[in-house]
Amino acid sequence: MLEAPTLNIIGAGHLGQTLGRLWAAGQQVGVGHILNRTPQSTEAAIAFIGAGQAATSIATLPSADITLIATPDAYIADCCAALAASGTLNANSIVFHCSGALSSSVLSTAAAQGAAVASVHPVRSFAQPAQTAANFNGTLCGVEGDARALEILARCFGAIGASFVTIAAEHKVLYHAAAVFACNYLVTLQDVAQTTYGKAGIAPDVALRLMEPLVRETIDNIFSKGPAQALSGPIARGDFATVDRQQQALSLWRDDYAGLYQAFATLTTGLAAQRQQP
């Protein structure tokens, strides 16, 4: 393996462009060929990365030390199979993807050709690649896969300020579900709160103003004290009469919100039992 391994990127969208740009800027990895769905998007990716050459197909993709398949999840296995069929992989090759939901087993066709495979999931939003690249230092990545692949990739990612957290491959989908709970469903829960405020006659913009200090202070407490110690409210105080009244009111209004409230009440009761009393 070269000191600065060569890298091909299949599917250089926001994530692939961000990583490519970071590696190219620091010259820790030699960006080789880029392959996107269209020549136009390929050229745009190369321009953003500041390095690389356009490839026209997986079948004609020149070999590289490392190949990143950064397509949407639904296409990773097919792209890997096409890469394996191209004849460019060998025992020194590394193939990885950055899906949060899929494990490295989806790259089995590359492994069958002797390549070391892995998944590396940077826990970041890549909606704005330039901004993410500028603030990438300190990023944690959930990883699993072959030891040889992870050893090389750890050096590559470490060079751009990221560090690895090892996860169990067989539970990769739960790892991603945890991120959905922490991020996506948090947004949904705030929508539920805003809608419930609305039922009490509060305008949406005013509801957000009421929610903001509660949410911000709670988030700060979670990350400074941990979830159990950050817990407040009626269940934390043992005021189950209030919980019952709220449950009944929700049941008369919206069954779906009532069911959600009951599920959270049950889990929160268990969490409250873990709190250390002052």
C-alpha cells in the first residue's frame, strides 16, 4: 500500500464530495477517479473536490487502493457487484461504504475477490458539503468490517480529524435506529408538542418560542449530566395524577398522541427510577 493510497469514488454526492475534498486538500489520499450517474454531476464533483478524473463506467474504472461506494443504500450492493466483476480488485484492495444502516456484508462480492471491506459512517449531516468540510474535525464515525480495511481507513480518516467507534456488525441496523431516535424523531416530537400547544390556543410561532428554552436547556443538560439526571417534569417528581389527567385529555382529542404519550410515560417511569436523588 502506498503512503498516500489512491481512492476512487463511486457516487460522489454530498458525502463523497466532502470526504474527497478533505483528503485532496491534505494530500493524505490521492483522489483518482470519480463516477456519478451523469457526466455533468461527475464534473461538478471533481470541481468541488479539487482533484480526480472522470470515469465513464464501473466496468472501465481503473484500479485504486481504496474504493468508496457512496451511492444511496439501494445501489451499494449492485455497484459493488459490478466493481467485483470488473477484475480490478485483489488482495490489496479496500472497498468501503458510508451507509449508517447497512453493514459491510453488503460488500460481499468484493470480499469474494479478496478485497478487505468495511463500513464507516461519519455521524454528521452532509446537506451542506462546504460547511461540513470546514467543520469536520472531531467527527466520530461508527465502523465495522475487516481489520485490515479499518486499520488503513483509520489512518485516512484520522488525517482529516475523525475518529472511529467500533460497532457490532450484526446490530448495525439498531445503531442507525439509535440515530433516528436521536435526530429524526426528535424533530417529530417537537412537531407533536407544537401541535398540542395549538390545541390549547397558542399560535405556531408563539409555541416555538415557548418550546425553545425548554428544548435547548434540556439538550444541554442531557449532554452535561446524562439522560437520567436531565429528566424533569411530573414523572420525575412522582406526580402521576398529572400524568393521568394529561393522558385522559389526549385520549379525548387524538388517539395517536395519547398512544405516544403512554409509551413515553412508561419509558420515562423507568428512566426516573435510574435518577440519583440530590
